[in-house]
Amino acid sequence: MSRIAYVNGRYVSHALASVHIEDRGYQFADGVYEVCEVRDGHLVDEVGHLARLRRSLKELSIREPMPEASLKLVLRETIRRNRVRDGIVYVQVTRGVSRRDHYFPPASVKPALVVTARSMDRAKTEAGAVAGVKVITLPENRWARVDIKTVGLLPNVLAKQQAKDAGAKEAWFVDPAGFVTEGGSTNAWIVTKDGIIRTRPAESGILRGITRTTALRMARDLQMRFEEEPFTVEEAKAAREAFFTAATAIVTPIVAIDGQTIGDGKPGPVALELRRRFHEFAEISKD
Ligand code: PLP
């Protein structure tokens, strides 16, 4: 029997079911999901799962993709079409399809809804479970691995949207000790009161930006004073200049942090110089 998936309003062959490459779930992990057990053809704890789904959507400001009564019908129809008596039904809702950009898409973009169901061999899972299983332990690190450029960008998406809502371009994350780590999609820099370019070491709590590496090389080659040291929010607000770097931003001067003017409120000369001369120092492909 071939499996069937529900994808954005249609029941389609599971083997051919697909979502758009610019679905925000695919690009940013910007979505939520639920899994319900199906036992003897009935949904188990459906009320609890749907309540949590509603809550997850609300927390992320994602619209409900359809009224709950309709969703319940889709779950049942997916279970029926896949002839699941014992197994699971999976629901995923993402913020929908839109040109890749961390900020939320326009309100006209509809959330995407996928439902799948599959049978499980109840006797087999039962036998495995009652025999007992083993576990291992690991340090809690969900998700501290910001050094890896993963598509698990939901915190970054929420931070950048918060910045946008506040009339800003970027949000800077601050660690528990009060030091700035990096931006939602950029590395963070200041020029201290003493005129020293400062950016956090790439070894702790940030993505090692390629633009950052080039900018550091520039600073060295141009004999500018620089250091890879963390800085606090207070130091940033008192700095002569602040700026951020990323492939999408090159070097972008910052004129205010949390509404507080940086320097004289105009883009600083160091940031502008690094921006102006960036491509003299970056590697430009020969072909
Ligand atoms: N930090 C984060 C979290 C990013 O997502 C990015 C780029 O997307 C950067 C820093 C800057 O990296 P790069 O200079 O390689 O673009």
C-alpha cells in the first residue's frame, strides 16, 4: 500500500510529497510540530497535543494554518488513507514560503502544513520496550553549538524580528556575564575609547565569520590597533564606534545600541574605512 501525505491542502503520494526549498522550516527551522500516538485507530492525547501545538504557534507568532476542527479532520483522513491502526501521526507547521530573509515574511504568506501518518508494529515495539533499554549522558548543550553554521536559526530569526519591531537592523546577543557575543546574522565589533578595534574571540560563543577573519587581516595589514577580546554592552555603548560584519553586510557601521547614540551618532571612520577597502583584502575568485 502506498503512503499518502497531506501537504498544504492536498493529499499526495508520500514518495512525491515535497515542500518548497524556501520553506522557512527548511531554511530556518522556523516551524513547530506535534506527534500523536495512534492506537487501535484512535488518536491518543489529541487534546493535549493540539493544545501544545496552538501554544507553540502562538509563542512564535505563527498563524494557525486552519481551524482546529478542520485540522482534526485532516489528521483522521491522513490516518485513514494510510490505514494506520497502530502508529503515529505527525503534524508540522512552518511560517511558510518566502524569499530567504531572517525577518518574518509579510502577513500575506500563509503558514505551511504537512501531516503524515505511519504504522508501527505494536508487538515489536512493545517487546523492545518491556525488555528495557540503555541511555547515555551528555552535557546539556541544546543548542550551544553556535560555532556551526546550521540552519537551526529560530533564535536568530526571533531576535532579528525583535530588532526590526524596535526599528533596528540587528540584535546583539549578550552572554550571562554581560559580554556581547554576536548578532543574529553578523559578528559584533567596537572601536574602544582608546581607538582599539575589538571583537570577541571566535573560540567562544560565536560563529567564526569569514568576513570577520578578512576584517581582522585588514586591520593587521593596515596596521590598525586591534584585539580579539570580549566587550560588555556598557563598553559598546561607550565606544567610539560600533559595527558588524557578514558576507551580506560587509562592514556596516552602527549608530545606536538600545537607542543610545554611539560616538557622534554618525558612521565612524574606522568602520567606513574597513568597508571601503574591504574588497582589496578579501579573496576574489579568479574566474
Ligand atoms: N554570525 C552569525 C550568527 C551569522 O549567521 C553570520 C552570517 O550569516 C555571521 C556571524 C557572519 O558570518 P560571515 O562573515 O561568514 O558571513
